[in-house]
Amino acid sequence: MSTRKTVLGITLLLIICLSGLLLSSCGSTSEMDSSEVSYDYAEDSYESAPSAGMDEGTAEYGHTEVKRVDGVVGESALRYVIRNGSIDLTVQNTRETIKSIQELVSAAEGLISYSYVYEIRENIYGANLTIRVPQERFDSMMTQLEPLGKAANIQTGQDDVTMQYVDLESRLNNQKAQEARLVEILEMANNVEEVLEVERELYRVRGEIESMTAQFRYLSDQVNYSTIEVSIKEEIDPTQNISPGAFDKFGERLLQSFIGGVNFVFRAISSVAVALVALLPVIILLGVIGYLILIITRKATRKKKAAVEEKKQ
């Protein structure tokens, strides 16, 4: 009984050490944080990208699913690239242009993940769109967008994430292998202490699998679906007719202005009255001081005149 417990403990310790070594060796490549996703999408919106170095089939864990196909990256030169682009369009009608873009995106089996229409000034509109299309249709979509208006600031770029993809896939497979081994050890445990110890490690490993699977799905989505940012603005015609909207509700605005002026006068009068009441003690004090000064000044003037008359006599 003691020997079986010792063997079980040594086996579990070796698995933990091996897991640490695998994670430290595979962790040299930067991981993509799934919390940095700037938009929400359903789990089944896109298919996962092909994984390298796995047998054909589908691996499922929890609510996530990862597609797998044959092939080794180093031998088949399979690359995983994230493509993105942007374009500015000056158009005659923003809403009509958005409808045209929706038709193009639908035909390309993509979607508009973000749309914002705003008013630049009266009856002049602009819009910002974020388009997601399958990577193989990225170039054709950029080409189809240009004729919709006066195109400017056309940019395209790509980011090779092959190392991140393969590294994440490898670590995910290692964690799943460790999970399977822990399940076997759990079946061998024959007392509460051993069961709790193995279950704690199994819980940690499954948490790592869920986190890596989410990152893998996000990375696969970025590889499979390219992103295009579209900025739309209507062209302003300097010779356009005077808009009759300038006289909309003209009488109502005049009345509101008059009422506003009357209210301003009333507020000014009330403010002056309040200020005078607040300064009344000071005004009274200054009046008394001024009156005393006036009396003193008159007496001094009379004495001076009397003195002058005495000298004349």
C-alpha cells in the first residue's frame, strides 16, 4: 500500500516537472491575448484555420472546436498570415455606397462587423465601416471597393503569425496529453488525499486548455478572415443650391429668441437688485461718512471766510 502511494506521488511529480519544462521551452514565442479582441463574434461565425502537425479530424474541448488537417509547417512551407487593409472613399451618397458595400460583402461571404454613420453638416453624411472577408477574397474586395468613389489612402498589410500559430498549437496538444495522463492517474488513486491532489492539477491543466483554445480560435479567425477599414465621406458641392432648411421653424425661433432676451433682462434686473441689497450696509456707511465730511468741510470753509473778512476790516 505504501509503495503504491510512493510510486503514484513520484509519477505525479514527474508529470508536473515535465509540464513546466514544456511550457518554458514553448513560451519563447509571444502569446496573443484574447482579451485584446476589439469586436465580438459568435463562436460558430467562422471556421477555424487548419492546424499543422495534426491528424485529419476535429478536436473538441468544452464549447470550442479546432479543425485539424495533415501537414508539417517546416516541410510543406504552410504559412499563417493575417491580412488587413484600409481605404478612404469620397462619394456622392453615403447611404447608397453603404448598400453597395453590403452587397459586395454578402457576395464574398463576409460581414460588416462595425458600422457608424454620422452627419458632417446639414444633409452631408460620412461613415466608418469594418469589413471581415475570407482571406482569399481580400484582394478582390479591395479592388471592388475602389470604383465606389474617389479612393484615397489605400493601405494593405500582413502579419506572419506562423510561429505563434504552431507554438500555441503545440502547447495546446501538450496540455491535452497531460490531461489524459492525469485522468489515468486519477483512476489509480485509492484514497481521498491522492484524489484531491490529482484533481487540483487536473483543474489547472483544463483551465490552461480552455484559455489556449480561446486564443487559438481567435488567431484562426484572424488568419481566415481579413479586416478592411472603410472611411466614407460625401463630396461637398460648392455650387449647391441654398437649402430651404435655413428657414425651418423661423417664427418659432424668433419667438424663442425674444423670450430669451426678455428673460435675460429680467435676470439682469434681479441680479442688480440683489447686489444693491447686499451692498446696502456699505452704502449707508459711506453715506454717513460722506455726510460728516461735508459738514466738516462747510464749517472749515465758513471759518476761513470769517477770517478773511476780519482781515479786510
